[in-house]
Amino acid sequence: MNKLLIFLTFFTIFFTLISSFPTTLNKRASFKPTQTISSKSAFTYYWDEFESDHKGTKTADIKTCNNKFIVTVLLDFANALKIEGTGITKTNRVLNFGDCDCSSKSFSCFDELDKTKFPFGSTSNDTPLVPYITVAANDIRKGTLLYIPKLDGMLLPNGKTHNGCVKADDTGDSFGGKHIDWFVARESNFEFLTNRDPFESVSVFNDTHLKIRINEKVSIGI
């Protein structure tokens, strides 16, 4: 009887200790599996306009939606700025679309941003555009971290290697759903990337643990 009592006591203590330990199953359950967002999304690129990339002698005045003067720039740059929405002047002033529409002949639809906070402009989510990390998508919740296998291992113009992780923090007016538009800072970067490995569609995934990889900065240089 004493032996049985001792055995039962030992078994109860042992079982209590074991049940208090986290199991492998519980650890794995804390991570959600990778989810497919799209097996085939259209893939394009967008960038800032840089006044230094433009030539000409004609100029235009950039103004706010309230018609307040901001800066005088090259006309060719001003026209391109209306297409891309964000641009950097020769004096490193950051211009971004304001809260109004540009008419065909007007440039009174911009804001000047704080270049220390928004060195490459602002997204529609009012967050900084980050080269090689920000993407625009119209059918993915803003702020969603994404993994695009096609980008994983890609050599970037700055000599770094991409890890495939991006963030859906912007939207686009020129396309609909199932479309990823990747911010690459400037047009010369777009040319570098498409000349090396041109493609027009990608698979897109999201995962709760991607925050770890997204924080392993690819680079915000251009």
C-alpha cells in the first residue's frame, strides 16, 4: 500500500511538471502558416521624378491646392511630376500630390513635405515611401506585410540583395485589383531591374512572422 501511494504521488508530481512545459505543438501553433494572397498578380514599378533627370529652359510654378506658391521648376519635370505624384527638385525639396486634382494646365495641386520625415515622398497611407519595400495595392489592407518569392535574392541597383519582403502601404489610381506596384525610387533603378530580369506577374503571400524579415532592412538607399 505504501509503495502504491508513493507511486501515485510521484506520478502526480511528474504529470504536473510535464503539463506545465510548452510543447512543440503549442509553439508551432503560435505561428500562422503562410497564406497565399494571389498566385498571379500583375507586377509593375513606380518611382519619384527627379528634376535633375530633366532638361529644358521652360519653367512652371508649383503651388498648393490653395494656390500658394511653393517653387519654380523645369516645365518638363512639372509635367512628369503630375504623372508620378512625387518628385525631388534640384534643391532637394520633396513635392507630393495634395488633396485636390490637377487640371490639364495647372500645377496648383501639390504640397511640400518635410524631407527629414519623407525623403522620398508620402504614400496614400501618410507613411514614408521606402525604396524596394513599399508597394501599392488596391485590394490588400494597408500595412500588410507581404512576401514575394520572385524578389527574394534579386540583386538591387545599390548592390544589396532583396529578401522578398515588402509592405503594402500605398494605392494606385491607374490599376485595379490583383496588381502589385513596387516603389524603386528612380527610373534608372527600374531600367536596371527590368534589364536584368524582366517579369510582369508574381505570386504574393502574407505571414504573421514576416515582421522579423521586413525589419532586416533591405536598404533605403537608391
